[in-house]
Amino acid sequence: MATTIERSKLPKLSINYWQKALAEAIGTFILIFAGTGAVMVNKISQGAITHLGISFVFGAVVAALIYSLGHISGAHLNPAVTLALWRGGFFPKKQILPYILSQLLGATVGSLLLLLSLGKVANMGATLPLNDNWLQSLILEFVLTFILMFVILCAAVDKKANSSFAGLAIGLTVALEAAFMGPITGASMNPARSFAPALVGGIWQHHWVYWIAPILGAQFAVIVYKCFFHAETQSRREEV
């Protein structure tokens, strides 16, 4: 009887595990297809979408994906977010690699589809430092991702937060940061978002910046949150 029960559980656990990875792949595919697609269409249409329009597309698609996939996989859609959540103790170590690989795969498929349908325009929406100033972009991407991750932690992860508005808060943060800093760094905040256009378009200039800065920025956000906010909420619960 015990063997029968164990076997009956295995398929359910396996499906659930791969559903999460699949959700991350599909979500990141949609993010890249819509977001970098907007960059490319803006170039093709000679600026019809505008920079603010592109920023809105990125923010809107992130919000939509959080509300639609958040209950399945958490809607990380970003290796820096996955690593930061693991660092904070909010995500299991065994799922890090499947999540990141799924994110990179989904993003790459999105860029490949854009290449086939629109051609190689606007550098495939790749993120590049303005005037090759990699140090400037390194600093700014660090700060941008710190802000984004801090909002994620406070709006979506913290148990005291009203998570009903998490998607809106995170989406608005992405749109805001893309709007005011996109012309300088591309406002990636996401290694998968930068990796796919770089791979498909063969554009690798200063690509390392868009891995190092987001990952470190997200990690720093976790440290700040855990030191100054998470510990406070925990102590309040203990007092009660």
C-alpha cells in the first residue's frame, strides 16, 4: 500500500515541478517578445511607439505576467530575482538552475521569433551602455535592480504587504526605471532580458555588465531588506 501511495504522488510532484519551469519559460518568452519587440517595432515605424511607449510596454507586460503566472511559479522572469530570493531564504536551492535555464530559454525563443518575423533591426532590442561607458551602466544597473528587487521584497514577499497590488507596484517600477534610465543603460535589470538579444543578434559589447550589476544589485536589496525590515517584522510578531 505504501509503495502504491508513493508512486501515485510522484507524477503529481513531477508535473508541478516542471509546470513552474515551463511557466518561467513562457513568461520570459512573452516579456522578451513584447518588450524588445516594442523596441524593434519603434525602429521600424520610425518612432511611432516612442521611448515612453516602450517603457509602458515593459511595465505592463511584467504586471500582466505577475498576475497571470505568480500563483504558478512566482513569476520571477529574471535570474537576478531568482538568485536574490534564494539568498533571502524565500526560494529553494534545488530550483535555481531549472528556473534560470527556463528563463534564458524562453527569452532566447522570444528573440528568435522576433528575428524571423521582424528581421535584425534595432540591435534586436539589445541593452548597450551609452557611448560605451560601461562603468556608468554598471553603477546605474546596480541601483536600478536594487530598487526593483526592494519593491519586489516589500510588495510581494513580505507577509504584511497587500500582495493584491504587487503586480501593479512591480510593473510601475519597471516602467518608471525604463522611462528615466533606459536611454543610458537600456534599463535591463534582468540578465535574461539582455542575454537573448545579445545571443540572437551577436551583440556582446559589455554584456557582462548586464549580469554582474543586476545580480549584485538584487543581492544588496535582500541584505538591506533582511537587516532593516524583515528582522523588524519578525520581532513584532514575536512580541505579539
